[in-house]
Amino acid sequence: MLFRRHVLLRSLSLAVALSLPLAASAQSVFPSKPVRLVVPNAAGGAADLTARTVGQKLSEILGQPVVVDNKPGAGGVVAGEMVAKAPPDGRTLLLISSGTAVSASLFKALPFDTVKDFIPVAPLASFDLVIVGPEGGRFKTLSELVAFAKANPGKLNIGTPNVGTTQHLAAELFKSAAGLDVQIVPFNGTPAVINALRGGQIDAGLDILSPLLAQIRAKALVPLAVTGDRRSRVLPEVPTAREAGVNGFVAASWNALAVPAGTPKDVVARLNREVVAALNDPAIRKRLEDLNLDPHPGTPEQAAALLNNDIKRWGDVIARAKIPRQ
């Protein structure tokens, strides 16, 4: 009897021991729980729309819900700090963008290191900026605007959203590249820029194309030039700023995904693989393009290059324009 009990106990112990690696392996499978995608912008903008479109497909691929968590404000600092302090297990993602790069140079101190505290996972999409004038205004082309500004130093006003946004810094870069003496006038958001244009308070505006497209199609605003390195897919008749004669001026906005530093390499690789698969899905690609977003599937290294290059680029613009650090 004692012998049989001893054999039974040894058998049970062996079974438990053999099951432990399997249990540990099952628990380590990524992802085993819902994934949170933190967006440093309010709902409805280009960043939010990109996150929700890609996140929906990711949830199908990963077999877990991908929950978009909007944390706007403070130049993305709130969202960045939340993700930087999250467990590095791949279950908390941050939507980074050209705005993330701007914040790295604009703020005196951040509660995180933009380069060291995050691992870029994959690029998502890029989107155009556009220089516009009001319908019935004095300019029909960017060349006319530049000629007027050079003939009338200090008399041209260009409106953008808030100080420190990619749009605001793009206007400063345009001013420098074209060699113009113009006033850059920041407003509290895109609607205020549109109202100022239509009310004749400013001569031109520089903003993201998507929220201006309805006004352009309604003939309330006139597109003078897009600021990317190629013409816009939705406004193919509008030249780039370089085509209009402003050499050295290219500015576009982009977004990507990142995770906290310390996230295992295999988890980063899995996330990259699935994000690329989502962006290559024809339905997702069409949905993004319908939102005037250009999908850009790519590697973690390409996402890191976007961030690092823009940190340097916009840092130089901030320094040249003597924009006070906040």
C-alpha cells in the first residue's frame, strides 16, 4: 500500500513538473490580453483615424481587442509619459508622429526621453500639408504669393494652428527656405485658421490637407501648393512648393507606433509583422486613402529614422526661428 502511494506521488510530481514549462509557455504567448493603443490627440483627427483603422485590423490578426485610448494635450506629454511607464510587454502602444519629434525640441524638460524610452515598431501613414489662400484673394499661385512677399516685406500674414505644431514649424521653414519677411500667425486650431482666411484676417494659411479638403472642394479656399516631396493623390493638379520654385522646402506629417523601452525583441518583431500585414490589407489601405492618409508599411528601423530625423530637423527650425522653449 505504501509502495503504491509512493509511486502515485512520484507520478503526480512528474506530471506537475512536465506541465510547468507548457504553462509558462502558454502565459508568455503574445498577446494573451487586450492591447491598448494610446493616442496623444483628440478623437477625429488624422492620428486618431489612423489608430482606429489600423487598430481594428490588428485586433483581428492578434485575436485580442485593440483599445484606442485618446490622451490629448500638453504636446503629447501625457500620452508619452503613460506609455513610457507602462510594463514593457507589448500590450501598451504609443502613436508617435512628427509632433512627437517637435515636442522633443520644444519642451525644456520632458518626463521621458523621446529616443531612449521608446522602441519604434512600424511606420503607419503620412499625410500632406497644404498652403492655401481664400477664394477671391490676391493669390492664385504660390509664385504670386512669394513675389508679393518679397516686394512687400513684413506685410504678408500666414496663419497656422498653435505654436509648436508641425504646421506652425512648417510655415517657419517655408519662410526661411523662400527667404521671406512674413508674419506667422498662430491660431487655436484649424477651424480658427479657416475662419481667419475666409474673413480676410490673414493672406494665406498652412495646415494639414485633410481638414481643409472640404473647404477646397467647396471653392471656399484655393490650394496654392502642397508641401510634400510629391503631388497629393487627392489634388493632383496642385504643384508642390518645390515645383513652384521654393527650393529646399519639403514638409510632411507622419505617424507610427512605438512601445516602451525594454519590450522583448520577439514581441517588437511580431507587432511589426502584424502592422505591416494590416497596412497591406487592400480594405485597410483603401480606408486610409479615403481619409487622405498614405499607408507606409515598413521596418522598426524606418520608423526610428522618421523620428530621429525629424527631431533634428524641427529642432533646427525652432532654433532658427527663435521659438521659446516651453
